[in-house]
Amino acid sequence: MRPHSQPALVALLSAALLGSFFLPVISIPLLMQITPIATLQEVGLDGLGDMGLAVQLFFASYPLAALVLLLALLRACPGVLALAAGAVPIGVTTWAAFNVNDEMQQLGLRASALDFVDFLGSGAYLYIGAALALVLIALFDRTRA
């Protein structure tokens, strides 16, 4: 497969995905902020193995974004890799949005996915926005073979 033709934009979006690792994905004012890096520091790599597949894919999306960033800087990033780097976060986010109701019911809480939109932090918006842009670039780049 031919290297991706928009390396600067792919690099920027991959860097944005990586930046979301340090920003709050959940932010409850005056109470708490949850960042992926703090969560990973808390549970460690061993604890990550005990979590669900969606959580593991969420954390795996960051090394994938780092790989895409490196390859884009080298102007050698295949479009399919950029597509994967964007599709994984979109898949994880979609799965979470559709399954939050079941998770809340198991905890005995009455809440829906719409109730959590108010608590999404800047990291969540950056994560999904950069991922969506990566997917669009990978799908609609006209110079790819």
C-alpha cells in the first residue's frame, strides 16, 4: 500500500490523540478529573490486563497513535494504519456510549449515556475529534492508490 499523502495532517492529528492522554476525559467540577495517564499509573500495566477489552483497546489506541505519528513524520505512514488509529478510538467510544446504560444498571444507578455528556472533559473531545478526522482523511484522501 502506498504511503499516506497527508503526512503533516496525519502527524498533527496523531499528536492530538496522544495529547488527550494527558487531559481529563471525565471532569466533574470541584470533585474529580480522570485522565488516562493517571488511571494507567494507578492500575499499572498488570492491572490493565484484568480490565475489559474496551478499556484495553482504549489504552492500546495511544501506542498506535504514537506509531502513526512516527511514521507520518517519516512520511511512511500507510493510509490503513491512519485509518486504524482513528477507527479504534471511534469504536471504543461508540461501544462505551451504547453500553453505559447496562453498566449503570449493574451498579444500581439510573443514568443514561446522555447524562454523562456534561462530564466529558477536554481529553474526550480531543480524543474523538482527532480520531474522526484521521478516519476521514484515511477514507477520502484522493491521492491514495
